Amino acid sequence: TAGKVINCKAAVCWGAGEPLKIEDVEVAPPQAHEVRIKILYTGICHTDEYTRSGSDPEGAFPIILGHEGGGIVESVGEGVENVKPGDHVIPLYTAECKKCKFCTSGKTNLCSSVRATQGQGLMPDKTSRFSINGQKILHFMGTSTFSQYTVVADVSVVAVNPAADLSKVCLLGCGITTGWGAVTKQPGIKESNTAVFGCGCVGLSAINALSETGAKRIIAVDTNPDKKEWATKFGATDFVNPKELPEGTRIQDHLVEITDGGLDFTFDATGNVHVMRAALEACHKGWGVSTIIGVAAAGQEISTRPFQLVTGRVWRGTAFGGVKGRTELPGIVENYMKGTVKIDEYITHQFKFEDIMKGFDAMHSGECIRAIVDM
Ligand code: NAD
Ligand code: AHE
Ligand code: ZN
């Protein structure tokens, strides 16, 4: 198949708010510094729904979504040195070129090598490898894992231990790694008082990392009462449902009240800007740090009284948990195999590819942590 167009199935979103449709697509061969991957499994992250629904200001259509995948390299373009056909790989929506100002800064996992074209749904040469009867279909987050074959930039893929089960480790492509990194890259967690807003995959992974890093108190906050059991299972010491507070009591005031002045660290894993504000204002005066992980819809903005920051609270954020994919993901896969990183515990649903929309329905129902789609 190398060097030839591959015909396969992909779930295409034709327009904002439309359901995905399984279509026959043509996937062109990888060009220089590109890699074509046979995707075997993919998870569904809330960010896929965010773009499908039309909330993403960068969202453009028609597009092949998906960014939590695992697969096997089918062929590589000229000049590709980091992976070869047959390698088991995880596509990376946060590329790592190891050369740009960002990669060499030692300060961030963001990489500038392909981000501009990635945001336009294109490969670095500003064209797409996907088409249907000659009509161009866009890439998503540089990964497009909702296709049986996808093409990614070589800086956007990492090989992992082939003994690892791709139907599990595909989830390290986003949610689990994001929550884990958001916590473990933050100094000072041991013995601290913490709160996590939102107990989906990302929030639960943050809760689990807080527990394993030795946080003293881990307050899980979610409006879905069923999440109490989940949060407790992943290590939360407390659970608060903001809807169950007395009328007129704000969640941030309640948290400050029950923690003798507020939390040392809080995390937003909801994407709701009002929750982000509450998470910041639930921080302890003088030193509390609030990390935004959730992704907010186009046009949404965060606000608080500047006094909150003047008096020592810090507002920060993180993408992919601050994890450098090519450098760090193989080690996280090893840790999963050793049993020190949980993955299986997040999987609540499995779907055949033709039923991928059922995975989105399960997410909306509130009963799904992660669904695995068998491609
Ligand atoms: P999810 O939908 O599975 O979980 C969200 C949780 O938030 C749910 O349990 C829901 O009940 C809860 N929630 C909703 N409104 C709430 C409120 N007002 N107060 C408290 N809890 C509330 O989503 P997920 O896949 O875990 O992703 C979480 C967020 O993180 C999304 O916004 C997603 O787009 C974002 N995300 C960001 C990154 C990143 O790199 N920064 C990576 C992955 C996901
Ligand atoms: N396109 C959106 C940005 C969405 C966003 O912030 N994405 C996160 C990853 S979410 C994964 O589930 C991210 O990595 N951001 C850094 C980046 O470079 O996109 C918008 O608002 O325009
Ligand atoms: Zn994601």
C-alpha cells in the first residue's frame, strides 16, 4: 500500500452540530516528514464534541475529528527517522519537534513547528491528505483518529512499546495524560489541600495523580451526583455537588469555609468559565494556585476581581498536562504496563466504529468516562 492512495472508512463531520457520518474516504500517501497510520482504536474526548458542536473558534468543516488514538505505522514519507512501518504509535496533538524556540525553552510542552497549519485543519504544506470523490476533507488537531487510516506530521507521533495493548494506551493520547500531567508537573502538591472541578476522565485523572502525589485533602466537585462514587474510587477525600448547597451559597464560599481559608491548588476540568472563576476564588489567599484545563466555547471569557490576584492567588493553565509527547509518552506507557498508571479503570464503554455516535450519546448521558471505539 505504500506510495498509493488508501480507500477506507472515516467518520466525517460535514458541518457544525451535525452527527458524524461514516464515509468512504481516500487517504493520500504521506509526503516528506509525514507518517500514515492504520488507526486501530480511538477514544472520544469532550474536545471532539466541543468541535463537532460548533463551539470551537478554530472548527472548520468538513472534518475528520478524533485525537485519542492508537495504531500501527503503515508507511512513512521521505526523511522520517523517528518511526518506521510496523511501529505501534500514538498520534500527538501537541507536537514535539525538539528544535523550535518552545521545545528548546525548557519551559513548556507547546511546540510551534506545525501548530499554525494544524489549527487550519491542514498538513504543514497547507494541503489535506483526506478527500471524498475529490472534495477536500480537513484534518483535526493534527491527528484525525476517527479514520481507519490517517496521516500526521512526523513531529506529531511517538512509538510506544508494542507489547502495550493499543485498545487501552490510546487513551494516553489525551484525557488521562492531561489530568495526570496537570498535577504531577505542579510543585508543592504533597500534603496540600486541593479541589478538582469536573469528574470526567480529565478530572478523575487529576484526582488520581493528587492522591498518588500525597495531597492531604482532595475535594471533588461535580454537578452529577453519580460522580461521587467515581471520584472516591480515584482517591478523592470529599465530594461536593454545588447543586446541593443551600440556596444562595456559592461553591467557592463553601470551599473556603470548609478548608479554613481556601485550597492550595484547584483544577478546572469542566470548560465552564463560571466554574473556572469559582476554582480561582476557592484558592487560599496569598498562595493558592488554580489551573485551567477545561476548554471554553468561542466567545467565552473568564473574569474575577483583580483583587483575587493582587492578594496572591495565581491563575494558570495547561495543554496536554504539560507533557512532551515524544519524550515522555513511552515512559507513561511503561508505567501503565508496570501498573503504576491506571487506564482500564476509565473505560466504561466500547463501540464498533459504525456506532461511534453512540459514544457521543454516552458522553452526553453523563454515565461515560471513556468509550473505546474499535476501528
Ligand atoms: P467530561 O465531559 O467527561 O467531564 C466533564 C465533567 O464536568 C462531567 O463529570 C460534568 O458532570 C462536570 N461538570 C459540568 N458542569 C459542571 C459544573 N458547573 N460544576 C461542576 N462540574 C461540572 O469531559 P473530559 O473529557 O473529562 O474533559 C474535561 C474538559 O477538559 C473539557 O472541557 C475538555 O475539552 C477539556 N480538555 C482539555 C485538555 C487540555 O489539554 N487542556 C485536554 C483534554 C480535555
Ligand atoms: N481550538 C480551540 C483550542 C482548544 C484547546 O485549548 N485545546 C487544547 C487541547 S484539548 C484536548 O482535549 C490545547 O492543547 N490547546 C493548546 C493548543 O495549542 O491548541 C480554540 O479555542 O481555538
Ligand atoms: Zn482531548
